[in-house]
Amino acid sequence: MPEHERRQFHRILFDIPATLNVEDHTTEVRLIDISLKGALVQIETDWQPTTKPLELQIRLDDEEAQIKMQCHAVHQEAQRLGLQCIEIDLDSITHLRRLVELNSTDPALLERELEDLLR
């Protein structure tokens, strides 16, 4: 099944610097888009595929506000890495929900996605 048919969560374009942490190694990345269940990032350095858990860290406008999600890499095409969220803390999901809400044209869609996420 093509990826666009499997995707259940609406992605929003969000071009901002972020960091990707693997154990004790940090890599600067650029966020391309994000959803309640994952993200797509641009990697500027050589990236070796890994099955280890990753932490995506996104600083928002406010110095204190950030989104942190534990992820697995699910696909890589050239310098783009697709990440699936496996764990996210309450503060981060609150910021992410607000971000999706502000960039969505359909509030009902956000509610359906949150319900799907909790199942």
C-alpha cells in the first residue's frame, strides 16, 4: 500500500531547526513537517541508519517551549528521514496539539486524530 494511503495523521509543514539525539550523539536537522504521530526531517550530515530509539527535539518560539518525542526511523530517502513517534511527554503533546490546531483548517480533523492516537 502506498505511504499516502497508510498515513492516518494530517501533517503540517513546519520549517524549523531541530536536533536528533541517538544515545550520546546529537545531529542538527531541519524539520520539514510534523504530525501527532511523527515527523519528516532533513539531515545535512552523513546519516547511518539505526534501529536504536531516537529523540527529536524541537525548540519553539518561547525558549522554554519545546517538543520532545522518542522516535524510530521508519524510512530514509536521500537526506530525508521519516520518524514515527513512539513516546511523547504531556508538555510536548500539548505544544504539538496546539501547533497542529493553529495550522489546521478543520478542527474536527484534529479531534478525530487525537481519538485515533488514544486507541
